[in-house]
Amino acid sequence: MSFSRIDRINELIKEILASIVYEEAEVPPGVFLTVVKVDTSKDLRYARVFVSVFPEKKFGQTIELLGKKIYLIQGALNKKLHMKPLPRIEFVADKTEVEADKIEKLLKEIE
């Protein structure tokens, strides 16, 4: 399976951001934050970072914290990435698990 350049960049950014968020973000105790996926634009100027938060009710608080630390996280990412242009990151909710849970409940109701 061959990966395109953009796929390799997405995976690299995901790995780097996961370590940066773990070290720098100071997530509240009892909250599990995961960098699920990164989508970088074709021109490499923007990157959407999909994050998952458990428990779900702490999502708003955690995204707010990431928003406050965005410049610190972006700066750490820029230092570790050796490419031009450096993509600007934006944190986005990953609702895959929540949607999968809804579908599973609907399927159980049908049975």
C-alpha cells in the first residue's frame, strides 16, 4: 500500500501533536485526550486536528484549554516540523465514536 506525501505528513503531524499535547496541554485529571486524525490541506497551510475526549461531558472544557494553549502547541509543532510551509492547526471534535454508539443502539432497537 503506497501512501501519498500528504498522508505521510498527516501521520507525522499526528504523532508529533500527540506527544506535544501529552506534555504541554495539562489536561485535567480524569480526562483522556486522543489525537485521532489530522487532515492537512493540499497546499499544506492548514491542518485540522481531530481529537477525542473521554468522558464526553468534559469535551467543551478540554477544547477550551487547547484553544488557550494553541500558540504554545503550534510553536512546539513548528520547531519539530522541518518543512515549508508550516501548517496552521485547528482542533476539531471527532464524533466518530458517539455516532457509532448511536447507530449501535438503533440496530439493537430494530432487533
